[in-house]
Amino acid sequence: MSSAARWAIRSLTAVLLSTALAWGGVALAPPAGADASLALTPEQGPPGTSVHVHGYGFEDCLTRRQSATGGGQRYPAQIDVTFADGSPVAAVADPDSGEFETDLGVPSDAAPGAYEVKAVCTAKGSGIRATAQFTVTPPAEPALLLEPGSAPGNTTVRATGSGFDACTGGTATLSWDGIPALEVDPDPAGIEQGGFTAEFDVPADTAAGGYTVTAQCGDDDTIRAEAPFTVEPGRGPSPPSTPDVALDPAEGPAGTSPVRMSGSGFDCREVDVLWDGGSMETVGVDDDGTFTAEFAVPADGAEDRHTVRAQCTDDAAAGAEAGFTVTAPGPNPTPNPTPDGTTTPVPTPEPDPDPDDTVPVGLVVGSSLLGAGLLAAAGLALLGRRPRGPRWVRGHVSARLRPLPAATAVTDTREDRGSGTRTVRLEPHADPGERTVTEEDRP
């Protein structure tokens, strides 16, 4: 064989070996993670945007851990997720689905342009990685939208702010023509995803004309937006009124009457007045939403605080209540008997007189003495009509006896211990028969 033939064979052999080694290297190389991928939400935004990263195809991102017995098990390895060349954020994929999720923040100083978001498995020799592109847009300018843009005073307006991504404080405040005296709900307004929504009432006494509403970041007044608003002539709808009631008096003993209830803010024609939930009376409501009612506290009301409520008869939820405190029990009358055996209640006594009207002591004592004198005179008059005694009889009665021929006198003398001698004389007389005594009046 010639030398030229041998050189050709050697050259062909070298080429074949090189090709075999090249293909063998590809076959033995670890997987390059061709199936791994990333999804970004959103895919573009201004500096400061929060980006949600969802990774797929990382089920083989595993690492082996040695045990004390020399064996080992495979566990999910850490995945580093970065925005451009920034600091990595750690994530771990589910070993069954191969998915992971995490969030990245676009740097606040990022210039507009395209940036790479990268996820790399940190397991030695895995080679699993995925990338996606995020576009940084110019910073959004704060904006404010008012709905409606014109209305009479006292109208409710909805304010919507956008482009407040750079407001790190997370809140925005509203002002009316430079005056922060608006009733804003909520106040301050919370910023989410660079925007907010709030409502406010146009000042009721504002004159017709053009005004400016301003929204600004709570901790950086350089981040702000303005919107014009036109106040139309006239007055907008009045806000819904709130029912309210008051009692006069608000305390007293059981049976107190009258108690005056005054109410306002009732948007109905009639209200029902209730004592501790029990209806007492129904009264009408005036056109201006006010009413007045009078009632008596129950005589058996316990010493406690009781609830007096007024509510619309057609809507029990629309109402208000006040408290009445019973300070003492009511009177306990004793019934009066009647000729037929029934009883009638005793009238409730009048309240105690005012201390300033107390009767002087001298007048009370004098009246008492006068009454005693009259009683004594009456007693003497009664005593004067008792039966007349012997002395009066001797002065007004006389008797004449007829003498009899045979009269005998008997005298019996006895001595009593400790006293003188007493003599009893008996003079017998014949039966005088019927006697008549006549009373003679002397001048």
C-alpha cells in the first residue's frame, strides 16, 4: 500500500473518531432543561412594578442528601430567580408537578427597556434553567378621574386615582381647591396596584363655578394628580337623615305623667312609640320629619332604666330610642268599699307641695288651739244636757202630803267605827195612791 493510501485511511479514521466522540459527548451530557419555562404577570410595566413569576418543568431539580448509614434520598433543590443582574429570590419547585411561584420587584431606578428574568436550579450538575423577558416602560404619570365632573353642591363624587406606583406610603389624600376639608370615604384612600378609589361630598355651600380636586401621595406630596370640577347652580340632594329622639323628663317615679318625646329625622308618615318593646301609642310625623308625643310611665314600672323607642310603622328598622330611668315605685292605693260591697280605687295623691309653699308653724299651732277650743265647747254643751240632779229638783219640784191620824215614828241609832252616831228615822205613811208631779218654770 502506498504512503498516500495509508495517509488517507488515517485521516478518515481520525474524522470518524472525532465524530463518534462528538456525538458521544452529546449523549452523555446532562439534560439542558429544554422543557423548563417561565410565565410573567405582567410582562411589562413601569419601575416599581411587582412581577409574578410562575415556573414550569423543574421536577428534576433535585439534590441528594447523605444519611448516617451511607445511603441517601433526593429532595427538591433551591431555584434562584433574578431580574436582570439583581439579587436572586429563592424558590422551590413541587417535585410532582415541577412548578414554582414567586414574586419579583422591578427596580425603581430601572430605565425603560427589555430585561431578562432568569430561574436556575442550584442542584450540582442539573443544568436546569429557564428565562423570560420583561419590558420596563416609562414611569406612569399620576392621574385623577372624577365621576361626575360637574354637579350642584352636596353631590357625592367618585374619585379614581392611577399611576401612584411610586407612592411607597400606600395612601393618598384628597383636597378641594387646596383645602383638605373634604369628607372622604375612606380617608386616607389606600393605594393598591398603583391606584385607589374614594368618594367625597361637594361642599354644600359652595358657589357655582370651577374648582380643582387634588390627590397626592400621603408621604410624598410631589406625587400628585389634579382634576377640574364644576359646581352647578342649585343644591344637590340632601343626605339621608338619621332618626333621633329625646325625652323630657328622662327620669322619675313610676306613674310619672306626662313624659314628652320629641323626634326628628323620620322619613315616614307615622311612628309607633314603644315602652320596653310594648306599643303605647301611634303618632303622626310632620313634613319636616319631626313629631311630638306624650305618655305616662307605667305605674308598675320597676326601678331601672327602661327603653322608649319610636319607629316607623311601615319600617321597624327606621327608628331611634332613648332611656327613661324609674327612680321610685308608684303609689300603692287602698281600695274604698262601696255600699254594694265592691271597691273603688283610691285616687293617686297629688305630689308633695313645693318646699317654698310650706305653711308657717304659728298658723298650724293657732289652728290646732282653735280646734281644741271648739271641741271643748261642744263637750260642755253635751254635758249640759245630762239628767238634772237633786239640787235642781229641790229648786223646781214641790210635793204636798195629806196627814193621817195614826202615825208612828221609829228611830234606830247606830254607831259606825271611826265615825259619829247616825240616826235613821222611819215614818210609816198610808198608801197615798196615785201622785202627780208638775214641773213649774220660774222666772
